[in-house]
Amino acid sequence: MASRLNPYLSFSNNAREAMEFYKDVFGGQLTLNTFGEYGDKEAPEANNIMHAQLETDRGYTLMGADTVPGMEYSPGSNFAVSLSGDDADELRGYWKKLSDGGNVGVPLEKQMWGDEFGQLVDRYGVGWMVNIGQPQA
């Protein structure tokens, strides 16, 4: 898969509702994963959305998630740009350049879902998420 650049939206306990709305607007295939699928199934946020991805029939991709407890939710600035793919060298290169002079919130490293993931705010205040998936056979 080639690298992709997509908007990533943050929500406060209503990501499922919002992403289902966007599916109604744009059509396509919606995938929803909860925090409970990857962690404590009994946690208060277990049914909240850890990652949602809408692949539209027109080729657009929209991603989103609920904010985790303790993470600030600020309407109007509740988005980031997501870079994803399986070309690890290319994506690590983007990460290195974007993080120069920026603020890394989540280091680019292997996560509980198996991919490498990191999150940062660049020197211009733009939020970025980088996810390096495993090459598909």
C-alpha cells in the first residue's frame, strides 16, 4: 500500500455517532474499533471508539476517534493529519522531518495493535499522526 495522507478527527464520547453520520453523508465502508477491543473491556471508556475509518466510494478516507480520559478535547482544533502506510523508511523520514522543532506527544514506536505509531505537533502547531502498518502479503 502506498502512503496516505488523511484528516483525523477527535471527538468527545460521540465518535461512533459522528462517523456513522459521515457514512450517511459520503457512503462507503465504515470500520469501528473500540478501546475495549485492545485493552480493559471493563474500563468506563471500553465502548468508546479508539479508531474509526471511513473509506468512501469516491476514494476519500476519513478517520476519527474518541479522546481518552485525561486528553484535552478542544472543538475547533480537534483534528490532525494522519500519515499511514507500510513503507517504514518513507514514513520514518516524514516523522523525523515533522518532529524537528516540534513537540512529540507519543513517540513513534510499536503499539498494542501491532503497528508503529506516533503523534506530534509540528513547529507550526499542526497535529500529525504517523502509523506504519505491516506490509500486506
